[in-house]
Amino acid sequence: MARETRAFDAVRIFFTGVGGQGTLLATRLVGEAALAEGISVTMSEIHGMAQRGGVVESSVVIGNAFSPTIPDGEADILMAFEPLEALRALPKCHAQSLIIANTAPIVPFSVATGQSTYPELAALHGLIKEKVSNLMWLDAVELARKAGSERASNTVLVGVLAGSGRLPLGKSSWEEALKRTLAPRIVGINRQAFEAGYAFSRAGGV
Amino acid sequence: MFPVIHGLSVYRHRQHAGRRDSALENKVTTRQILLGNEAIAHGLLESACTMATSYPGTPASEVLGALVKLKKQHDLKLHLEWSINEKVAFEVALANSFAGRRSAVIMKQVGLNVAADPLMSAAYTGVKGGFVVVVADDPGPHSSQTEQDSRFMAMAAKLPVLDPSSPAEARDFVDKAMRLSEKYEIPVMLRPTTRVCHARQDMELRSFAENDQVPCFEKDPGRWAATPKFRLLLHRQLNEKLEKIALDPEFSPSLLNQKEIAPSFQPQPRSCIVASGVAFAYAQEILLDLGLWDKIPVYKAPMPYPLAPAFRDDLLALYERILILEESYPVMELQFQDRVRVFGRTTGTVPASGELLPEVVESVLRGFLQLPPAPPIAVPGSPGRRPTLCAGCPHRATFFAIKKAFPNGLYPSDIGCYTLGLNLGVVDTVLCMGASISQATGFYHAYQAAHEDAPAICATIGDSTFFHAGIPALINAVVQGSRFVLVILDNSTTAMTGHQPTPASGKTLDGVRVPKLSIPDLVRACGVGFVAEEDPYRLEAMIELLKKAKKHAQARKGGIAVVVAKRPCLMDRSQAESWTRKPVGVTSQCKGCGFCIKQFECPALESQGKKQPIRIDPALCSGCGVCVVVCPHKGLKRVVSG
């Protein structure tokens, strides 16, 4: 179907992670790519404790919508930058959602001080898979390291999203977004991280 | 392939289409994604604002930040300032308006409490140049002490308030507010919420208006310096203005789905919805989802106060049941004065606390429309994540030192990043800006007056908070003969809200050099006899100094002691890196006792299980080396490179 007449209303993407992981930058990359493609976009983020180890949630709604806030059960895509946060945000998903989850854990203080335990990775995977079968489960930090910088794991995950084919956004729009959003000196390394995620996704997410 | 949710056709715009917005004369330039707060900044410049003042506070902080950037980019002629507090900010901008120039003051909701005095009075005097009071509310609350509704403050002051539902609308409402303010010579409040301030949306950029308003203050003592007798006249005038404003069609509620509502459809009993702000956006989306947008009349109120009495009477005549959706207190609802047929927060139909999230609005709508509730969504149990001070944060070191010097102390604290000292057990009270010092005074006299032994009191306050509201409290503490130790956590910035400058920075937003205030000098001028400064990274020296200060506070001829814990915020990139990074390693002495993790809580320290030596995360460790002194077992040491 020609892009101009493709019948879609809105794609809702929910982002979750821990302060310091670059979720808000990833959110902006997706928004800028939509703008570059000429599609309306609304986004929402909760600041305040973002830099300090708390949960950071944001959202992007691409297409025609009135509110950027994504209710429970209505995220078409969940971008989880941390496996425990993937589980916590699971209520946002519906059965057909796509989940892109980074498997590198960030252990909360309540676990470090012995007040609670961090679930086994396999158990987390099982709980998520039980509700949403469409799951890309990857160590984005490892992929980012191979691409040149551990810090670019957020861009790896954006690359995975771009490669999933779930968004009506062309490669040139993503390139434009990288250039618009990032400082020139870090565009190169982030392009490599993006490509690593993109290739991973295109290879079937395994 | 793509989920079709409402079956609406996709809205696609053309970039650089040069479309003219008929409602506004400004020329369209280009399209950009703007944060709600940036959109408000654009709105101010499009409407020829000549002065904006603010005190930072989430979720309002980015408005002035965006103005500063735009001023530089476009070389604009306007005065911007981070004022010392909201009251001062309000009064500075108001004077500019008295001089006939368009002005704005920007703050968060609790900031308006501080500025309540000029707010109430300015309603009576009125204004000359358009005067917009931007107050960001935080239903939830996400990063505030309260989820109070600033629209109620507008109502208490008898001022009109506009309630935008999206970033684009917030920008458009600035212009409306500016014109309304000028037309009736009255301050106008623009009240966005967190979901508007921190949403982003693509919009056409418009060019900024010419701003060449010549300052001209016309003396009129009966108005600008009115005595109580004249104040009564001003009050009457204010009432007349409000009556006219309520009838102004540009700001009246409108029936949003008039075209869609099927004329033959008459739900029984006849019901309608009145909504404002973000709750309106949610309601619209949910009604579309439920296939009810063409069945239930929905009125949108851009100006929740003042509502025209005729609007209320018409609705009560037309409908048997009216649901009011608004955040976060019943402002429109209380103007309806009908507790039988009007449903909302006062009837328990809408929850009386908490953010109106889409899920909540859906449940309210389903209840009101007598639909079955939405199927519940299971929430998995998982360990919580609480925020903590950053790795290497100097506040953490200071708090650890306080714990050592004041075991079982009483710890009043204040508003800022250091509120997170809660995790370390060194923050007992957090009330509002500056209260740490006044509460330390109150606690001291509570024990003193009862002839009871007081616990050693050690209060903490940040540098910016000290300037904001701490100075009068400190003077009061001194002249009331109180005894405690006050630690001023001086990281040379307003860290929590994004590193805005403080009066100790020595320059304005534009980089103009101004006198640099010294905190120790100020403290001495407040009458404090014991003032000393120390670097919290020198942990042992800091503990010793605090013990000395405590002695002074308890000595017969002593008094209040102030310790300034001085070290720049690590996250403030505008300040030079002030420490040498020295990596820390774990020695064979570490038996995994967990003391450092539990008592110091640095995120770079990782437990590897009970009785296992801890691990240091090299990506997080700042190399401050404070933990080396914290460990009682010599389990950590500086790693010598090479």
C-alpha cells in the first residue's frame, strides 16, 4: 500500500528504564524520526528523579492521537531498557504488542540491601513471554560495546525498533533523527550502535 | 500491519508548507518538536513579552531555560531572570507590567504559595501591560510536596485562569492570556500540568513579535498605592472585570462534538460532560475508543474560572446529569452549586486524590455512563526502585558525617536533591522551602520550654534553598535564642531542577558580572557566631568540624553554629571538575558485611551476595574516594595507577 494512503491511526510506544540509561534521548530519536518522515508525533516524559536511579518512563505516539499518555493495555511497542522494568511495564502491553527488552540488569537498592531479591533472568523471560509472545530479548549493552561504546546501548535498542518494521519510518528519517538529536562528535558511534541493533532486528531478533 | 484504533484517517502534514494559521497573524516558518515548556516560551515571544522572571521548580523549570536559549539565538531585547524566589519574581515582572510592558512570571504550584501575597494584591491593582502568571501544577504528585490546584489560587485571588490540554494549546493560550490580561487590565493565570509541561509535540514555528514597547509608568496613587478605602473601589472594579470576562465568548466553554452528536440520539437520562486540561484530551480519546463520541455531548472549558452563570444554568436546564472532569481539585464543579445532578470529586464519582490517568478517566466515564467496568489488568509484583543521590554526590559524604557526629540526632531538612538523605536516615522532616531552619527553632524550643533534654539538632538546607527562604528563618532562629547546628549544603548550583545559577554565582543569565554573594558572610550578618566551611570529601575533617559545631551549640555561652559543606555538584557541567578521579579497589579485607551499602548507599557499590566481597561498578564510580574512609574494615582502598 502506498504510504500516503496506508490506513493507520496511531502507534503507541512506551519506554521504560532506570535513570541514567538514556531512555529520554531514545524517546526523542523516535520522535524526530517521525517528524522527519512527516508524521505527527506527541511524546510524554516524567522528569524529576531521572538522574538518580529511579524508574524513568516516557512515551511516543506516532500518528493521530490527542494524548501522549499511554493507558494500561494500549502500548503497541514496549521498549524496556532493563529486564525487571520490562516486567513492571508489562501491564502497558496487549497480546499483539512487540516488546524489545535489554537483558542487562540494574540491581535496585532494595536488593543490594537484602530487602528484596532480583528475579532470575530466565524467570523474568518466562513471565513476560507468558503474556506477550512477540519479544526481542537482547543484551544491548554487549551489542553496544561491540559497536564501540557501552553508553550507546539506548541507540542499539532504537536500531532494533527501526529494524522491526513496526513503524512506517524510512532509513533516511532515522539518519536525520540521529543528526538532529545528537552532538556531531557522537553521531558516528551512535550510527554504528543503531546499525548493530538494526541488523540484529533484521536477522529476526536472535 | 498497523493497529487501527479509532478508524480515523492518518493526519499527515507537509514540512515547510508555509501554511498560515488564520487565528494568528504571525508568519509560519518551520515545524519542530517542542516540549510543552518550550512551547510556552515560544508563545511568550510570539506575543511580544518583554520580561520573564522565574524560580526553578519541576515541572516549570524549562520555560525560562528555553527563553534564555531563544534570546541568545535571536538576539532578543528582553529581560530574563532567575529570581531569588517566586514572590520576588512576581513583583519584578509585575512592575514591568505597571510600566505598560507585556510580562510573565513562571513557577511551579508550591512556588505560587510563596508568591500568594503579591498575587492577591495584584488582582486588585490590576495591570497595564499584559501580565501572564504561568503556574505548573503537578497532579500525582510526581515531584512536589502537594498536588494542589493553582486554579483554586486564581479563584481565591479572583483572577481568570486558562487550562491548556496539550503543548500546542499551551502556546496558543499564552497569546490569549496576554490579550485578555491587557484588555481587562488584570493578571491572567496559565495553568499547565506536568503532562502538558513535559509532553512534546510537533508544531509549526511562528516568528516572534516585534517587541518595542516603551516603558511608561503613569503615576496613579489611588490605584498603584491604594489605601484601604480605595482598595474597596478596586475590589468592585475587579468584580466587574470578572463578570465581563466570564461572558467573553473567546473563553467560554464550547460543545466540542456538536457536529458528531446524532440529533435523534437522546440518552436516558440526558447526560453531558464538562472537561478541561489534559483530562479533556483523555476523555475525548476514551469516548472515541468506546464509540461514544457521537453520543455524549462534551463541553471543553478553556477557562475553568470564571464560568458564566448562564453556562451553568443552561446546562442544568438541558441535562439531567453532568459529569465534571478536571485536575486536580473541583474548581468548575464548585461553581455549579448543585450537589444532586452534578457529578465529580465532591460526589466521589471522580477520585479526590491522585492524577487523572487515562485508566482513571476510563473508569469514571464507564461508571457515569453505566457501562460495565474495563477488565482488570494484572500488575506483576517486582522489587521497587527508589531514587538515590548520584555516585560521588558530596551530599552523601556530608550526610554520613552528620550521622557520625549526631548519633540519634533530630534532623530537619529541606527541598532539593538532598531530600534523598532520607535513604541514609539523616532527614526527619521535609515541609517546604526554608522550613528546615524554622523547624529546628521550633523543635529546640519545644524541648526547652518543657525543660526536657533536647536531642542534638542538625538541620540541612541547600544553598539555593537557603537564599530562597532560609535567610529570614535564620535571623529568626538567632534572635529567638535557638541552639542547633545548621549545615548548608553548598554545591554552588540549583541541582535538582537542572543547574540554575544561585546568587553566589556572580553573574546573570546573560553572563553579565554582578556582585557574588558569600554564604558565610551572609550567615555572619544574620548574627551567627560560629561559621565554618569544609569540603565533604575530606570526610574525617568534616566529622571533626561538625562535632566542634555541636559543642558550640550546646556550650553555655554558645549559640547557633553553621557549617557550610562546600563542593560543586558533579553533574553540573558548567563547573570545572573539582576533584582528581582516583579509582577505588576492593581489598581482601572486604568480607561483604554490607556496611558501606547500607550506611553510605553509593550506587557504584554493588553487593555480590551475603559474605561476598562487594564490587565497584567502574562505569558509575566517580573516584571521589570517600567510601575508603567510610569502610570500618579497610576493605576499600585507592588504586594507584601504573
